[in-house]
Amino acid sequence: MSVPIPEHGTDRGRLLGEVRAAASGDVDWHGGRTFSLVYHHSDEHQAFLEQVVGSFLSTNALNPLAFQSLRRFEAEVVAMTAWLLGGDDGAAGTMSSGGTESIILAVKAYRDRARRVGRLAGGATPNLVLPVTAHPAFLKACHLLDVEPRLIEVAPELGVDVTAAAERVDAATIAVVGSAPNYPYGVIDPIPELAALAQQHDVGCHVDACLGGFLLPWVERLGRDVPPWDFRVPGVTSISADLHKYGFTAKGASVIVYRDAALRRHQFQVETGWPGGVWLSPTIAGTRPGGAIAGAWATLHAFGVDGYLDLHRGLLETTDVLRKGIDDIDGLAVLGDPPAGVFAVGSSTDEVDAYAVADAMEARGWHPDRLLRPPALHVMVTPVHADGVADRFLADLADSVEEVRGRPELSTQGQAAMYGMVATLPEGEHEPAEEFLLGLIDGLYEV
Ligand SMILES: Cc1ncc(COP(=O)(O)O)c(C=O)c1O
């Protein structure tokens, strides 16, 4: 597709109106109708972030020596994150554009370290041992870096089976992975056991806390039971933690922290043979938007520990309302016992199809995310779900369950049909569905 750029410029004021009008057709995240993608604290914080990010819109952390402000902000954000994650003075890391980039960086560091220490001698293919529930960013990293992913099954309520993981670790394993918590069920993998396994084989243990890094530490401080998962666990060697999720900063801000700077070295790229100059690049991106870094620094300072505790106390209250309300609905159940406001809601009886419930919720103006295994709705609680939104959600959920109860024909209609089909695809028969999904992506770029 090829479309000409408009011949003449348009008045900026008019364009501002046009882009705002275009956004009015987007999902109503501000009204709490979505359960992912947006982590909005308040209009006041948003206005503050617009100013901070706007002030750094043109800056570029590609050269932190030119932007000393960004160098300081990034170093301080990494150090504060390391502190929150139980790291000591030896901890070292960088910021990145998001969870996916942090994960790719960690896998690169482990692969390159394995090469450097001769672990991949004889051209062995490096492998990464990870639960099937780990975020697909790990699979992307494996594709990009020629690492073989070794996937381990997971029971929703338990996290990864460490005995099964142990059977897959071998001489070419570069690291084992656990999530804190995983996206699908909000459950924390058994990190101490995984880390011990990693230590036993002298490989890395990466904990993906993209969701939990700025969530679980507050939940623990607020007195809830949180199984051990951070640098306080011996053998955990790196953690990814996203500030643009439960840290409530502007998008484009994640942190990758290593237990020590020696491991971080394997993440970096330096080139001394490029005609264009001496090249140093800490992360994947070349140009690095300064606004995301300044926004993250300003957000950590704006909240402080007490601000985050207040915010997460509120999220736990909303979570408790939702969990109790769901327990009271006959036909639905939260999967496992996740420690915070990330969880899945599956059906507890054959009479109720979870995907049909999701479609009925969609008809009531909600945008529920859906899990494939098992069929379930997915919830991530943020401040927009307080103030009566949770109660309306529960009332609509109860009505939706009654609407679909005992109507198996609904599972072959609407989105339920598509999800049901994908969820039950036998192994080896995924290709047509993948081809269809690739076509969907192509279609997104139609003008
Ligand atoms: C557990 C987990 N890890 C990694 C990611 C990837 O983060 P991003 O979308 O910022 O790349 C996500 C995103 O939701 C996640 O839930």
C-alpha cells in the first residue's frame, strides 16, 4: 500500500482536534472497561507525566554523555529498582523500552556469557528452560537469538514443575526462567527451587517480574503472603521489572537488573571498527527516548514508598471486592490463589462456557481478555476499577453467567467460537490458525 503524504501542511490546532476525536473511538480504558494495556493512576499524575515527558521529548539517551540529566536519571532509576527488588550494591542494570526488550536483553546476556565461558563449545545450540506460562517475549528472544526454548508445563495453581524443568537442563542450557507473577494466572513460579536448580548447574536464573516488580514488593509490605521471588533468593541472577505497568509511569519504561555488573557486560554492544565512530550501545534500541527515562525517574519520586503503598493498598481492596464477588457467582472460579490483582476467572461447571461469558460481557460494554488454557477471562486490577466499577463489573458478570448457563450453542458463536477452536487445536495442527493470525496482522496495515 502506498498513499501520498498530504501536499500541504494542516493547521496544528485542527490536527490536535482530529487526533483527539480519533481516540474517542478507542476502548474506554478510562472508565475501567478494559483489564490490560493501560495502567492509569489519575488524571493529575497523567498531566504531570505529560509535562515531564514533553520536556524531554527531543532528548536522546543514545549518548548519555551529551544528556547528563538522562544519565543520572537512568542510573538512579536502575539503582532504586535494584533496591526494591532486594539487590545489593553489586546489582547493575539498564532501563529499556519495555518488558519485551528487557527480556531480550537478559536472554542475550545469558547466551553471550555461555559462549564466552565455553559452555557452547562444539557449536551446541544454546537452550533456555522456561514455563509455558512465561511471556511470549521469551519466545521472541529465542527466535531472534537462535536459542532453543525448552517449555515446561504448568498447573495453573502451582507454577512451573521444577522436577520437569530439571530434566530439561543440560550442558547447553544458558538459564532457567520463572515468572513473578506469570501473566496468565497471576501465580508466582517456585523461584527458590528454580534458582537452586540453576545454581546446581551453574547457569542463570531470570525472574520475569515485568508485572510483579512494582507490584509484589508493595503487596508484601502491606502484609500479604508473597512467596520469595526476588534477589533475596540465592541463585536469582536477573530480574525484569516494568515501570510502565504497576509503577504507573509513561509507556516505554522497563528495567533489567542483574545481580552483578559482570553479567550486565554481556548485554552491551561496543564496536571499534565502524567508520562512523566509536560505538557503545547498552540496549537493543539505538535512539532511546529521553522522555520515558525522565518520566520514570519523576514517577518514582512523585509517589515515594508511601505513595506506592497507598496506591497498592487501594488496588488490594478492589482486588478483594472482585475476588469475593467472583467466589459468590455460581459457575465461575478464580484459578489458583494469586497474591495480587492479576488473575484468571474460569468456569467451575460444564453448564457455563467461559468464552460465552466473555462474549456476554463484551455485549455489556466490557473488554475482557481471554485465556486459552484453560478457557478463562483475565483480570488485571488498576485504579480505574475502583469507585463502583468493580461492583458494576460483578453485577454484569453474574448476569452474563445466568444468560449463558446451560446454552452450549453459544460456544459456537461470536468470539467464543474462534477462541474455542484455537484452544482445542491438536498438536501439529496450528499452522492454519497461525496463517490466519498472520493475515490479521497484515490486515492491520490497510489504510
Ligand atoms: C509477565 C510479563 N512479562 C513481560 C511482558 C512484556 O511487557 P511489554 O508489553 O512491556 O513488552 C508482559 C506484558 O504484559 C508481562 O505480563
